[in-house]
Amino acid sequence: MNFKNFLISVVLFILAILVVGRNLKKPFIGLHDWNGARYGNIARNYVRYGFFTTRFAQVENSGEVEPSDFRYYTHWQPLLPILISVSYRFFGINEWATRLIPLLATAGAIVTLYFIGRTMFDWRVGVGASILALATPIIRYFGKNPVHEPLALFFVLLTFLGASLVIKKKKGGWFLIYLGTTLTFLTNWSGVFLVLALTVILFKEVKKIKLLNIWLLGISLVGLHFLHILVVTGSAFGGGFLEAALQRTSMGGTAALTPFGFFEFLDRLRLWSFSLFTVSLLLFSFLGSVLLFRKGRKDTKKVFLGLLIWGGLYPLSLPNAAFIHNYFIYGLIGLISLSASVAALSLFKNRFYTLALLILLTVAVWFERGAFLSALENGRVDSLAVEIGKEINNKVPFGESVLVKPYEFAASRLPHLSFYSDKKIVLTANSGYNWEVEVKNDGSYSLLPRER
């Protein structure tokens, strides 16, 4: 890496930290902030019990319990909370240490996006793509959300950078491909589509045995996850895995509670895209895509098609989850920002006009959904659950349990109650408990010792 690339990388990394890293200490009270509470609680259990006792499984209990009473979360791979637990060991158990892991991953993704643009085009396209991505609401808000998507995006972009280097016959490509693919499969299920994307990109570029190795790696890592579930739960689909899979794919389970049709689903994706990517960026992305597929090189088209396969098939394969969780379209930011950068840098030959257009587009993307982003950042969706959790933590002795009612409130906010109380939360009166919280319709509540 020459000094110019090093300097650009450092500037982009620092800029990403500054832009995305606002409000790191904010309690987990905003939209989809329950992710931070859930995975933070799991990470705390890694710290409390250790990797050996938990067997690297995601333990969801709060408070201190016997290993025989562990309740496991098996729906997703465990790398995210494992990394958060490492952060906790250095910086303590708190909100900003939880958000630090996705923040670093996002900063890494922004830098990697630059190198992909530089490898496939030139350094200007790379810088433009990184800056445009940083301006979007989806990166500025969800880029620090402790959920799998920011982590997976970084690892996938590393893989695409590796594929770009292989196409260009440059060194280091296969190392990045194997590293990124492995880390993606250890993070979430999008690794399945990453392998498919790599096959499309490299099918005519490399020996088929190398692609077969990638497929075998992916199959092995998927098998490892199910073996892990089998070891800790006694069933390969334990911990409610099968029920969750049926729900998220709209094939059964509780998916019936959120019914929607095909066109309603497409309209929801349109709404998510317009809100989180902005119309300004999407228009330039469409223009850039047209330019690429009309005049672009074959290798460039393959990389962009691969980005579309990975970023698009992930939400489409989990329609119920994508219908509810707007951040499931997170993976499309690489394709959208790169193609928009290509468009912005292709319209004029004059460098001044080109720079002016890129700046104007960045400003438009930054401010277009300003009110929406402000609402996200200032949201207080689960502030009551956080408040109750903190009071339980302060008043209830460690080792004692608390019944929270009504059931509907406690069950829907269990991640917040668990993370902030660090006490055993009980959902039904049939279980043994020492304290009781009753939440009223007006938002008031009482925390009292159990009547004997």
C-alpha cells in the first residue's frame, strides 16, 4: 500500500468513526435498539461464565444461574456477541462498549469500499462511494447498531475486495476471500448468498476446484453451526431454530401474525430503501448501473452482479424479517454507493464540475431524510423497560428473581429487562420469584417484594 492509499484509508476510517459514532452512550431505547440489549446480555454471559462453560453458545439468561438452566439462542451464529464480550473485558459492560464492535466494522467497511472502487475503477470512485455511503441514514443510524448486518457487510466487502484482486491478478485476493467468507458464515446466514455471488464472479476466472473449496468451506461452516446447536441443546434444531426459520421465511410459525402480500412486501422494501438510502442516491445508483451494464467491462459487471446477489437475496429469502426489520436491506449499500459514485464521476469531463456534483449529491443524501434520521436518533421506544430494568438492578439483591407483569409487556421487552436488571426475570407466576413488578396502562409501575 502506497502512502496515498494509506492516508485516504486513515482519513475515511476516522471520518466514519466521527460520523457514525455519535450517541454511543445512549441507552438502548431507540428503534431496533433491542438488538444491543439482547446481544449485550449474551456477551455479558460470556464474560461471567467464560467460553468454556457456555461452550461458545449464546446464553440468554440474566442474573446468575446454573449451567443446567442455561437458555440458548441458536437462530444466528455467535461471532457478534463473542466480539462484544471481548470489548466488555477491556471497557466494561455498557452501551458504548456494545456499540463499539459494529462501529469498528462499519468504519472498516467504509475503507474496504474505497479499495473495491479503487481496484475496479480508480481512487476517485472509491472515495466517492465511501463518502456517499457515510451520508446515508442507514449507515449513520444502523452502522453502530449491535446487530449482525454491519459486521457481515464488512466481512463480505473484504471478500469482494479479494475477488476483485483475483480478477485483476493481484496478490492477497484468495486470503481475503477465505477470511471474509469464514467470518461471514460465523456472523449470519448471508454467507450462503456470498458463496453464490463468488461463483458468479469467479466462474470463468479461476479453476473450478477453487470454487469447490469455497462451497465446501461454506457447507462445513453451516454444518458446524448445526453441530454446535446439537451439542448444547440435544437437537440440531434446538433453541427454537426451526420455528424462527419458518417465521422469518414466512413459511409458518408466528409469521401469520404479520400477514402481507407480494406487492405489499415490494412496497415495504421501496419504503425502506427511499427512507434509508434516500431517493437522491438511488437515482444516481440507477444511472450508474445503466452506464455500467452498457459500457462497463465484463469483470466490473460481474462484481456488481455479485453485490446485487448478496445484498438482494438476503432480504428476499427472509421476507417476514425484512418486512418488519428495515435494516435487512443494509447489504445493498455497497452496490448502491459504488454505482452512484460511478454515475457522479462520469457525467462531466471537467474535474471541477465533477467534484461539485459529487459534493452536491453528498449534501443531498445527507439532508434529504434529516427529519427521519433525527426521529430515529431521538426515539425512546423502550425507555420504560430500560427504566424498570435499572430500578430492578438497584433494588433487588443479586441472585433473586423478579416477576414482571403483564406478560405481554415483559415478554416483548425481555432483552431490555434482562440487560439492565442483570437479575433473573420471570414471566409467569408459576415460577419461583422474590420480587414483583406490575406495569400499568398509564406507564406507571411498582416494584415490591413478593407477598408471603
